[in-house]
Amino acid sequence: MKVLVVGGGGREHALVWKIAGSPRVSKVWCAPGNPGISECAECVPIGSNDINSLLAFAKENRADLTVVGPEAPLAAGIVDSFKRAGLRVFGPTKEAASLESSKAFAKDFCKRYGIPCGASETFSDAAAAKAYAAGGSLPVVVKADGLAAGKGVIICKSVAEAEAAIDEMLVSRSMGDAGRRVVVEEFLEGEEASFIAVCDGNHVLPLASSQDHKAAFDGDRGPNTGGMGAVSPAKVVTGDVARAVMERIMLPVARGMVTEGMPFVGALYAGLMIKDGEPRVLEFNARFGDPETQPLMVRMKNDLVDVLEAAVTGTLDRVELEWDTRPAACVVMASGGYPGAYEKGKVIGGLADAAALADVVVFHAGTRRAGDEIVTDGGRVLGVTALGVDMKSAIGRAYEAVSKISWEGVHCRKDIGHRAV
Ligand code: AMP
Ligand code: GLY
């Protein structure tokens, strides 16, 4: 069969790498892809938000399955367009993607179905939002309702900070329409983990647990990023915690979405805060995590195409997942300055040496080809991923590969996986 993957980051490289390994697949395209992806798929120069061109390409080339990586095309209705055209596509409809694209929707949904999360209210009026923030305990969390590329959450230690965050979003509109409404939420303590499941509308098939590191600097300091590294499994997600997450969060979400007339098909990602074994939801994503997908794909033993196809055809109850018992770690190598301003176009050295190490895969995110060289082209540049007999050796192996790669101004965290050993 022929598969089209939409996106061009580290997550999509991991998905394409896995799909290309399927004996059932004769052709993989990736739009727009990146130089790493071009080693295992044909990259097509169509942007991931250009739904009309993606649809025309899939029709013309008779793609048997399209897999959508990023949230923006999902929120813009790519799945609805493909389905209307009679094409098979993995991902939620625009309506179902509201679990990610509207935090207000997600919070109201959790309240309707008794899904554990922090107390919150949604506001479009700044004075009312400020009064609510001032009336609760500190810190307090102010969130833009819409998609904000990981920059829509502000943890405020004082009422003054909360007022400033509310004004930024609702009055100055610094986040555009994403900040037309804000959610003011209780601050939750504990340890974070990512719980990702593949859903077919009625069935929820949990993947192995994973954990990312959102802060830019070691010790979880500095600004939040899209994720500076990830591991699988996450130690905090014990068997009991995983069962609690399924019973109290994932299955109620799937059932609730059916009740609301928008069954969820695709990857459902619950960002969790876990304290004393009790999971609560921080956010939902309607897609695979990035970089969590990188360690997950190197550990998955199933043919991913079987899993995605079962999700699209409503037969996930017949799939049983198998995982490499070895843990995996992914260290993100980023451009110096990320998530703030950074320079692009730096020549990357050592890629082949790193990739030659056993049980190492160097996934590309923000890279570009320039003549014979591969150069940096984004904030998160590479996701250096390794398996090991235990977590410590997976992490050691990933950092050994990282040490072979360099460019001017490269930045990575040195403590990825510290909570998992
Ligand atoms: P979100 O996009 O909602 O996951 O928020 C991004 C990050 O902000 C999360 O990964 C947490 O580190 C932090 N965060 C969000 N909501 C809360 C909360 N209610 N309490 C504590 N931290 C939070
Ligand atoms: N790693 C966090 C995310 O994918 O949103």
C-alpha cells in the first residue's frame, strides 16, 4: 500500500521511519518532510497546512492511507476534507480535535464527564478573569484557549503576574485569536507524564508510557519549549497508574466523545500530572507527541500500519501491542536561543558518525539541505534516539551519539531522563 504522512518534524520522521519498515508498504510520501525523512520516503513540497494541495496529491497518487502529524491541519479540518473525498485518513475530525484546539472545550468536557483535572473557569472578559484569579490560591495558571504552539500557558506566582498574563491575552491580543478566551486554572503539583493512545472511536489502545522534558534548561528551568527530550517508559506511570488513567481518563474521553456525536479517531494524548499515584489531566493533544513519538517508535514491535489501519476501520480491539522491553531515550539538539530567537543555516557535522552507533536513530526535525551539507533550519533540529538494556544505558547511548554531532551554537539538555532512572 501507499502511505502519505503530513508534517516535517521529528515526530513525522519517526512515523515515516516506522511506516517505511512495514512489509505492507510499497511507497511512502511525506509532505513536506525534511532531509532525514528523505532517506526513507519521497518528500513532497506541499506545506502541512495546504489542505487542498494535500488532498489533490493524495487523490492523484491514490494514497491508501494518510497520516496527519501536526495539530494545525487537524484543527483546520484536513480529516473532514479527506473523508468527504472518500480517502482513508488517520486523525480526528476538526470537531474532535477541539480537545486540543480549545482548552475551554477540553475543560468543559472534563467537567461534564467527571474526568480529573484542575479546577478552572473560562473567560472572555478581563475583569472577570482577574477577579477569579485573585480569589484563588497561588500560583495560578493562565492559558490561551486556542492553539499557541506551546506558548499559551503562563504559570503566575502572583496576582499581578496573572493580571498581566490576562491583559496580554484578552486585551493586547498578543496571541491573536488563540487568546480571545482564557482559561484560569488551579496549579497542580506532581510529576508530569504523557499518556498516548490510538483510538478508533470506540476502542482505546494505549501505547507504552512516555515522558518529555518541556523546559529549555537542565533541572527543568527556563522557558517551556515543545519538548527538549523524551523517554519511554516513564517510571511514574506504574501499572496501577496506567490502569487509573485508562479507567478515569482515556475510556471516559472516548465514550464522552461518542456521546457528543464526535467519536475520536486518531492519537489521543493526555498530558498528565501525577501525584501520589493519582493522575489528573493538564491538557489533551489530538495527535502523537513530539518528541515522545521518537522513543515510542523505536520501541514498538508491531507494524504501525496495521495499528493505524485498525484505528481507521474501527477494529482496534483486535490489535495487541508489543514493545521492545528495552527503554529508549531521545535527546533533542536545538539551536542556541530556542525557544526565543535563534540563527538558522549552521552546518551540522557528525551525523553519519552518530547514526553508525548501534541502536541509535538520529531523527531530523528542523534541518534543510544546502548543497552537500545538512544545515539547521528550526529551533528543534534533531532528536537523537537510542535503545539500551536499561534506561541508564539508553540515555548514555543517546548522549554518546549527541557528542558526535555539532554545529555552531548547538544547545541540548544534559539531564534528559533523570526522572526515569
Ligand atoms: P499545557 O499546554 O496545558 O500542557 O501546558 C504546558 C505545560 O504547562 C505543562 O506541560 C505543564 O508543565 C504546565 N502546566 C499546565 N497546566 C498546569 C497546571 N494546571 N498546573 C501546573 N502546571 C501546569
Ligand atoms: N511533547 C509535547 C507535545 O507533543 O505537545
